[in-house]
Amino acid sequence: MFRDITSNLGLKITALLIAVAIWLYVSQSQGPEVTKSFIVPVQTRNLPENIANTTTLPNVTVTLRGSKILLEKIREENINAYVDFLDKKQGKDQVFVKVDFPQTVRLVDIDPNVVSVDLQKLQEKELPIVVTYYGQAPAGITLGEAQTDPKRLIIYGPSQGLSNIKEVHVKVNRALVKEGSNRFSMSYDLVDNNGKPVKKSTLEEMKIRPKFDTISVEIKSSSKQDIKTVGVIANTTGTLPTDRVITEIDWAPKSITISGPYATISKIESIYTEPYNLNGILSTTSVMVPLSIPLDVSADASEVRVTIKIEPLSRKKLNLYVDVKPTDKQYEVIDRIIEVTFQGPSSIIATLTTASATIDVSGLLQGEQNVKVQISGLPDGITVLQTPTVKVKII
């Protein structure tokens, strides 16, 4: 036996030395053994489709041991921590965390190595959509019933969370509603049994069907009706011939009663007639003129009778005595009797017999100068064709 051991002894020693050399080479090339920790999330496996875990799984710290070179090549994404729900039943439980990791290193520790879970059966619940309002509607606008699209939402999730969700709320600002049909695309909130928004953490466990980011809301509104009495104003356009003048415009009725949407009626203070064209009219005329009434307004009259009194223009010359104000200066008016030409309606010109003529010398300096005469005391409609002047000498 000894002979067997010692036979080919040189060859055996050589093989041993080669093996030791290879081991030393590998050990030196891969470096010494070290430990390294990785923080990774815990995932789930084999969770039935109709079951949900309602607890949030923590991150775990996975500690591995191996050569430094190999560990430096490992990243968090190379490590999978998970809990296996195969054959697990509904309810609360403690489940061991398992880890998949590169087999070139060894697993030292998982912290924590057990996590709490709460498995609940997934259910469906149909939620009504409720439109709520805020803000003030425009004056006179009455909101009708709101219609939503979709009509309802179906939420799918753990039974415990579903039991506390009551309905879907869509908030609409009344100030945005106009008369007629209004359509809004609005975000929505799920509301619990206490009327408060459902927590975000609860919603993350849910699925909503159909999947909508917004809900379409249609609101039909109408204007409140109002009745009001307003004045009528005759409206004319164009010009008379140069030798004619209007002495009076009259119309009847002077007021009418209107009705319509509150928002419109509240802004109307008076109703004008359609413009009546004066071009070419030579004498007094009386015509029915339509009223300019807004389309959404009704009135107890659609037209009024407008009477326009027109007379020829006449002229008259009068000799007037010029008064002077003030009288505390020494002055001399060269000619105190002046001739003034007046123009106006024939009926008024015929009755014109006099007028006041004055000059103001308070600001005048010594010497002769022409001063404009101020004519006053004229009836309405009478004008002076040319402002007269007189020569005044301040002494």
C-alpha cells in the first residue's frame, strides 16, 4: 500500500502544487470574501385574480456574502424579494419573505424576513354620480337638472375598502353656466360614507370601470322672466333741407311694457324707435315707426306714432340799442344802434320784435377798438346769423 502511495510521487506532488496554485489564483483574482446589503421592495407571487393584499409591503434589507469582485457586480435589480401567496386564504397572516439572487454569492440575512399581509376578496360596487355646485349663478339664470356621461361608475377592489365608498362627486362652478345647454368635462372625487374624499391610499387598491379621467356633465339652464315698464325715445337720422327746421318731435305712447329674460330686461332703461330718415322732408309729418326691440324681449307695442313738426326758416332784421357794462369807465360808443339779422322758424320769427344787445368794456384798454355785441333774450330756435360788432373808444 505504501508502495502505491509513493508510486509516481513526483507526478502527484506536481498535481497538488498545480491545484494549490489554481486555488490561490482564483482567490487572488476574485478578491477576499465580503458582505454587502441591498434594499429592495417586496413583490407578490401567485396572488389569485380575485384576491388583493390590502397592506403595503415594506422594503427589506437583503445581505449577501461572496467575493468582493462578484458582489460589486450585483445591483438591486438583480435581487427579487417576494412573498408567495400560493394556497393562502383570506384574512390577516404573517408570511415569510423569499429572495431570488445570483448563485455566485451566498444569502446571509433578510430583514425583516416576515411581513404582515391582509388578503381580501375583490368585489364590484356600482356608484352613483352626484353633481354638486359651488359659486354664484349669473343673475337671472335658473339651473336645470344635470346629466352625466357616464351615468354611473363601477369600482372594483377589496371588499373592506368598497364598503366605505358611497358615491362619486363632480363639482361644477355655477358662475360658468350660461343660458341654454352647457357641457363641462370635470374631474371627480370618490366620497366615503361621511361625505369626505376617499384617501389616495385606498384608491390605489381600486380599479374604476369604465376608466375615465373626467366625467362629462350637461346642464340646461333658462333665464328667469321679468316684466318692466320703460320709456320710448324717438330716433331720427338724416338731415332736413337747409331751409327747413324741426320745431317739435312728439310720439305716442311715451312708454311701453316689456318682458323677457331677467338678464336682458334688467339692462334695458328705454326702448328706441328704428331710425326715421329726415332726408327730403319739407313739412310736418306723422308716421308709425317700428320699435327696436331685442329678439328675446316681448313688448305690448311694436311701433309708435312719431309726429315731426317742420317749418320753413325765415329771417328778420331788427335795430337794437347797445347797452354797455360796466358803466364805471369813461367810454364812447361810436354807433349804439345796430342792425342784427335773425333766423328761425317762420312762426317764431313772426313774433320776434326785440332782443337785448350788450357789450362788456371791463377789460378794454384806452383807445378805439371793435367789440363783439352779445345778443340775448331770444326765443328757442332763433339764432343770430352774424355776430355784430361796434366801435368803442375808451377815454
